[in-house]
Amino acid sequence: MHRVLALVLIATSLALSACDPGIGITVENRTDELVCFHERSGVRSCPDNVKPHDSVTWGVICTSDDTILVVLTVEGQQIYSNSATCGEWDDAGARIVVERANGDFQVTDSLGTR
């Protein structure tokens, strides 16, 4: 009986890991400012953030066709907003880089032009 239960648990674990729904979106902050990460616009708080000169990867649960919106803010000011399907983010490497040049934020992502 214990062997059967163990086999069922192993099979379930393998099936779940094969279907691993989600991606990791990495934000690299090359500025001296705290950058806030949001999955919707209009958010004022900043619980998910990237410290200056650091990078963080957030796990986003989604399936290939789900649309994922990423919004970045600094001190409440939106500096970036882009959306793509989970599959598009995953295929592109799901990376966003925040830099500052001549006092302006320059944000690029791995999505490029689609």
C-alpha cells in the first residue's frame, strides 16, 4: 500500500513539474533609485521593488496565452508599462533593464519589437 501511495505521489510530482505554469521576469536596476514592480497600473504602494544597482526575478504564475502586464514606477511615477503573453515573455527571456541617462529613465526589455 505504501509503495502504491509513493508511486502516485511521484507521478503527480512529475506531472506537475512538467506543467510548471509560470515564468520568471527579471528587472535589472542600474540606477540610484528604488524601482517598484507591479502587475497592474495605478498601484501606489511598493512592496515588490528592486534596490539600486541590483536585480530581482519575480515568479509570475501564468499559462502561455495569459497576458501579463508589467508596470515599473519610481517614487510613484510610471517609467515603464508593457504587456505580452506569458509565452512571449518566456520566449524573449523576460528581462527588463532600467537605466538613467541625462536625468531621464531609459527602460528596455527583452521583448524588443513584436
